[in-house]
Amino acid sequence: MMKTKIDKARVFVKAKFKSEGSVLAETVKAQGLGFETRLELQSEESPDRVAAVVRNAENGCYVLQSILNPVPVERKFALNGTEFDPESLKKKTR
């Protein structure tokens, strides 16, 4: 461990999303517009040591790194125990 004493830490996260379209018409589309984070720290340690903790925390965060460096997503679907592809099935006409 780094043995850097952090007396207090507060994290604020703001996520922005939007959705549009119609569920019934199968045109619904959700979208992430961005994230904002703010980290407020109190510590008697030197700024260099605290900065190292912050860098390690961000570099070791699976969620943050997946957002910053998008990764492939493997999707599989099963219906009644049988694999199927929802995109290959014709949409209903109304």
C-alpha cells in the first residue's frame, strides 16, 4: 500500500443520459451523453503523494476505465432454452 493518509474524501458523479423514440414502434433509443466527476480530498500529505493515490484509484477503477476505453460487449440471447438473434426476426407491422 502507499501509506498515504487521506483524512476525508467526497466524490460527486453526474451522469447525463437521454432517450427518445417509441417502445411500441420499436424505435426507442437510449444514449449516454457524458459523465462528470469531482473528487474533494482533505489530507496533510504532499500534493504529489495525494496525486499518486488519485491516479492509482482512477487507473484501477474497472468502471471508469471501461468508459474511458470502451471494450467489446458480447451479447447472447436465448428463448425457451434456444439461442436466437432478435435482430434477425422481422419487426411486427402495426
